[in-house]
Amino acid sequence: MPNVAIVLTDHFPILSLTLVTEPLRVANRELAQTAWHWRILSASGGVVRSSSGIDVPTGHLDEARDDIVLLLSSYTPEGALTKPFLGWLRRRARAGTLMGCVDTGAMIFAEAGLLTQNPAAVHFEALRSYKETYADQMFVDRMFDLSDNRCSSAGGVATFDMTLALITRFSGRELAKRVAEILTYRPTEYDGPQQKMLADTSLVQLDRTLGRAVDLMLANLSDPLSISTLSSQLSVPHWTLERLFKRHLKMTPSAYYRFLRLSQARNLLLNASYRISEVGSQCGFDNPESFARAYKKQFGETASYTKSSASRTLQ
């Protein structure tokens, strides 16, 4: 009967807490016994406020031998980077506990050195920053992951899939399927890159060639391909791409490619510590002035304003 310690940080995602506890509650109901036990903890104990302003009472960390520790974090994860808390995480890992993290919990795990053998799933907006900041730790571009004694979710609804994977491991696949049915959820079967999934689940349904074109664009944001090169790699005439993009996306291939690159730049400005010039270069803009003009035209604000607004969030 698994014992789960759910650990919250300040501004944790309340959705993730629900997507852990509700499936476990339903699993207990279907088993007609309290097979899954959980408690909610935090580094300081007491009331912890979620990112949506909901207060949740928590207990203090202790040295109990839980089977699973799940760290739920979202905004301001740096507030959890204290020596006592990181030390507690390391001790739980050394004791053989299955350690799990959600969203920015991956960054806290990396600070604790817990991702040297198995990876953590990370939201694609933060993936590049984490890989460069923690070069000796392992991150993966997936919605969720369960590998040996590590589990993780990139955040959002993928946390449901992570919980179902845990139920499968400890209580069996049939129970996990039943829990999903009762909660009217279709588990995610996709196991590839998150951005490719977004293209596959929308654009490919419109047109396969269009979806493949966007896949190539997403794979070459920092060193953009020419539209003629795209056409050649896809084995379609240039005019075919023009027609597909204008028909389905209401813009030319070049304009859509620029939109993807600028969107990636915005993600980096909001989630990474790069200088603005570095962000522009990483998104295929060699000229800082052209990047600044294109960014402001696309989003109606300067790149410096976007970067400064990220530091003001939740302060």
C-alpha cells in the first residue's frame, strides 16, 4: 500500500494537486480499501498558497519512509532552493524513495542533483534553459515520464497521466484504466516532443504536408531554412506551400516561420536568463535591430518589457 508525500512550494499549481489526489481517491474507492495513503507537506509547514490564491494547510517535512515523494512547483521555484530542503530531497532519494516532480520541480531536483541517472519531463518553454544551466542533469521533452525511481510531469493535465502511470506500477494497468474511465479522461498515448505534438494534433489533421512543414520549422528555429529549402526537403513545389499556408493559416510560410521564431523568443525571455541579444540570435535573428522591430510588431511591446515583466510576476 503506497505512502505518498506530496510536497508543495509557494505558488504551487493547484491543478496538479487535484490531478494527483483525485485519481488516488478513485483508486481507493475502486479497490474498496485505503490502498493509497497521502499527506501534504511543505518545507516550512503551515498554510501554503497556490498560484491561483488558494490556501492549503501542510505538515512539516520529516524522515518518514514514504514510498513516493511528489514535488509540486510552478512559479518562484527559487524560493525552495534552501540547503535544508535540498538536503531532505537528497536523503529521501538515497533511501530509495521514488522521487517525482511537476513543472518547475524539475529545476529544484536538478539543484539537488537528483537527475543524473534518470530524466525529468520539462515544459518545452523551459527545456533549453534548464539543459544549459544544468548540463550534468537529464531533462526530456515529454509530457510525463516514469523511469525507474523517478517520475515527472511537464505540468498541466499531463500530471494526470503521471499519476495514472504510478497507479499502473503499484496497482496494475486495469485499475489505472478504470480510474481514467471514471474521471472521463483519455490518457495521453503520445510519447514524443511537446512542440511536435502540438503540430501533429492540429496541423496534420488539416494537411499532412502542412504539418511536416511546421515540424521542419520547429526543428530549425535558431538557423532558419529558406522556404525553397523547405519545399525541396518536402518534395513539393514552392507554390504548394504558399497555397497551404495561406489557406489554413492565413499567412505566408515566411510569415508563419517568423511567428514561430518570435514565439520561441518570447518563451525564452519569460523563462530563461539570456540577454535579449542572445535570445534574438538563438531564434534566428542575427541583427538585434531587426529582432527588436519584429518583436514589437508581433507582440505590441518591446523585448525588454517582456523580460522585465517576467521578474515582476507574482512579486
